[in-house]
Amino acid sequence: MTVQAKKFLGQHFLKDLNIAEKIAQSLTTTTANTKVVEVGPGMGVLTQFLLKMPLDLSVIEIDRESVTWLKEHFPLLEGRIIEGDFLQLDLKAILGENGAIIGNFPYNISSQILFHCLENRESVKEVVGMFQKEVAERVASTHGNKTYGILSVLLQVFYTIEYLFTVSEQVFQPPPKVKSGVIRLIRKDDVQLGVTDQWFKTVVKTGFNQRRKTLRNALKPIMNGKNSTHPFMEKRAEQLSPDDFIELAKHIQNL
């Protein structure tokens, strides 16, 4: 018996053991005290390699059929399987301060998974994950590229991001319609925004909402009639680095 992939959960089960092992070994935070949560373990293709590593591993799975499978096939996971939705998980309670998140993430909620990690960044020191290739590229993209956007900036301010490798459609059951990409995020521990998270997010999102316009025009909705002579205002959002956006957010707030 195997678990049937469920379309509404965005499930595509990885069947290539070499790739699963490679993803597991991409984790840099590995000590016996490191708390790690694997998201959506399915039938445990990645889990089996994580269990061999010096980690304090828990897994979270929303699919009841997968939970039953894991309980039957992985006795080492006893007491470590959380049945539920990762997006509702209290990461601080599970990870403490310097934990890690890993997984072959369901494509339909991959951006939300990243935002959940970002909101709990004091607990999430590292993220290693497989995403739809387009999402992975967007997260890792540098300024000046067309793929660079809101997700890139918000994550890159707080994390150093590396695109590790591309994965073919053929190594999944059922095969997705797109290639996948594996990325690693490692938290930067010395970031001072100088503004609230909410204000920073507002400036970034407003700037990219009309990405073809200069920031002078794109940011009008939040400028409240104030005028700025800052040189960034003549550029487009995709031309600014994450650090440039920090400077811009502080500048506008202080006008």
C-alpha cells in the first residue's frame, strides 16, 4: 500500500532517493540539539535521511493517510509527528530560537510557508526547501532581474539565500507540470530595519505594485502628498537592492 497523492493538497511525492539525500545534506544547522521541522513528509522519502542525522526532528503533516503511513513505517518518529497545518503552527513553541525548517513544500502554499518562516524569523535560523522552480528563482533573484520582486526583497533583507540545484519533473509521482528548485535561506543576525516590519512591507509592496513606474509615481499612495528629492525615487522598484529599500523606507517615514 502507498499513499495516494492528493491534488487539493498540492502533493507530488519525490521518489528519487539521491535527491532526497542531497536536500537533507543541504542543511547546515546540524547538531543533536538543533530542532528541525520537516513540512509535508508524505511517505518519508526525505525523513529517512533526516533521521540519520544528529537532529531533534519533528514532522508536520496535514494528510491523515500520510500520518498513518509514517506511524507504521517510521517507529523513530513516535511522539514527533504533528498532524495539522504548518501555516497554523506555533514555530516558537516547537523550535525555540534557532531551529530549521526543511521540506519538499506543497507548491500551492509555498509562498505562504516562506512568509510564515519570515514572521517567525527569531525561531527560524535556516530553511532548506524544494519549491516550484519559478518561486525558487524569484526568492533567490537579485535586483535588476525581472524575476526580482516583493518576495525576493522581504526575504533577502533577513536571510542570505542560495539557489542550490534544479530538479526534473520526472522524479516525482505524479510528475508536476514544472521543474523544481531547491534553495537554502540562512538568517542574518544583525539586521536593523529602523522602521516597523509593517511599514517596510508596505513600502516594498507599494513600490512593486506598479513595477513599470518610477518609485516617485508608484509610491504616491503612501506619500500623503509629501515630496522627496531622494535619487531612489527616479528608479523602478526592481532596481533597488534590499538594503536600498531599508534606506528608502526610513527616508519616507522621516519626511
